[in-house]
Amino acid sequence: MMIIPSIFVPEDWSFTFYEGLNRHRDSIFKDKTVAELGCGKGWITIATAAKWSPMKVYGLDINPRAVKISWINLYLNALDEKGQPIYDSEGKTLLDRVEFHESDLLSYCRDNDIKLERIVGCIPQILNPNPDAMSKMITENASEEFLHSLSNYCAFRFI
């Protein structure tokens, strides 16, 4: 998996989260349409597709660079060392099962009328609740530090 500094990597959280998903029966995602909120570098989205053979998994993240890295990680895991697709027992590849999109929570799915059967996410972050402010701040040209800061905890105190 590829990572870059602007993508927050909460590995302890994400491994614990994935372990929790593994406690469910194998059919929980089989042939379902799934979204992972806050997909980061995409590893849980890719692992979900590889293990449970959903119809489609949408990895969604508000960070545009995370989405690009997720696509790269998808190709790194969907192709063999010769660049050929790796097929599963149903004759599908991870490229058939996974898509990544820039999205504020479920906005991509809502805007594209995608009907989801399962939604998962390991997103302990708290972002600015004003969508207009967020759309102006989160751009491809935002600094590495700013994009990484989206993943840090924050809270407002009123005294």
C-alpha cells in the first residue's frame, strides 16, 4: 500500500475496525453494495472486496489525495507482477468490485442515486459542519499539513 503525508494513517484504529468486521458472518457483504466512509488509503475497502465479494464497494473520502492514492493501491492489489488482472472464483477482479470517489460522507452515493445495502467507516475525525466552508477549504491545491489536519480530533469549547 502506498501512502503520502497528507493522508492520515490511523493504523491501530483501522486494524481494530477491520478485526471487528471479521467477526461477522461471511455473507454480511456478499453480493451487497457497500460504502466505506473515510477510506483513507483504501486498504479496508480493498480488503472488504477481496474477502467478501460484494457487488460493489465505494471507498469515499473527503481528501482528494487520499482518493488518488486509493486508486493506486487498488491497481497495486488488482494486478499481478506482470500487470495482468487477478480474477477471483467468480471471474471478477478487484477493479470490477471497487471504486473510490471524493465525497463528503455519502454525498457521492446520494448524488449518483446509488442504493447502498451496507455502510461502514472508521472515522473518528470531526470536521467543520458547514458544507460550504469545507468545499472551499478542501481542494487539490491544499497543503499537505491542512489535508492531514482533517484527520485530527478537534472540538469547540464554549464557556
